[in-house]
Amino acid sequence: MEEPSLTKVQKSKQEQKEEEAKEVEEVEAEVTSTELETLKKELEEKTRLADDYLSQLKYLQADFENYEKIVAREREMYEMYATEELIKSLLPIIDNFEIAIASAKQNEDRASFVEGIELIYKDLMAVLGEEGLKPLKAVYAGLESDKDREGEGF
């Protein structure tokens, strides 16, 4: 007779274990669900933050590209202006060369021609000096051939 009551006890323990297992599963499901919701919220926040950073990066990249274009345009304008100013500075020197050539054709006095060319040379050197150019000293000053003297001047 004890056997039937033992089976009832065993059944009761079995049922109790099953109920406990169900409760554990339910609690785990609740915890997992809560954790899942928390993780989803964190993921959404991180995704939004990453999108914000990407947007900022795109704006900064566009700003930098615009800056590069502006600098290139300004450099081009500066070079054009600098070239224009140099040409304007050289025009009087060219005029003086033309006058010297015309004078040499009419006048046989070589001394005044050489003096005029020297003055024009000084004017040219002054204009080039204003542009930042300076005469170089010849490395091979003792050599006399024209080929060896090419390093002299500018």
C-alpha cells in the first residue's frame, strides 16, 4: 500500500519541479524581455548618435571642400594680379629699350648707348629685386667661357 502513496509523493514532487521550472522560465523570459528592451533602446540611441556624427562629418567635409575651392580661386587671382603688376613694372623698361635702340640707329656715339643700356639694366634689376629676386654669385667665377658663366645673374 505504500507504493501508491509514494507515487503520489513522487508525482507531487514532479509537479512541483515542473511548476518551479515554469516559474523560472517565466522569470527568465521577463528578465530577457526587459534586457532586450533595454538593449534595443541603447542600440537606437547609439544608431542615432552615429547618424549625427556621420551628418556632422559630411557637413565638415563639404565645408573643407568649399574652403579648398575658395583658396584655389584666391591663389589664382593673386597669381594673375601679381603677373599683371610685374608686366606693368616691365613696360617702362621695354619702352626705354625701344628708345635706346632708336637712338643707337640715329646716333653713332657708343658711349651714350652703353650708358643708356646700363641705366635700363639698373631699372630692370630694381624691378626684379622688388619681386624678391636677387643676383646669384657665380660658383665658378675663375672660368672664362660663356658656358661656364651661365650661373651668373638670376
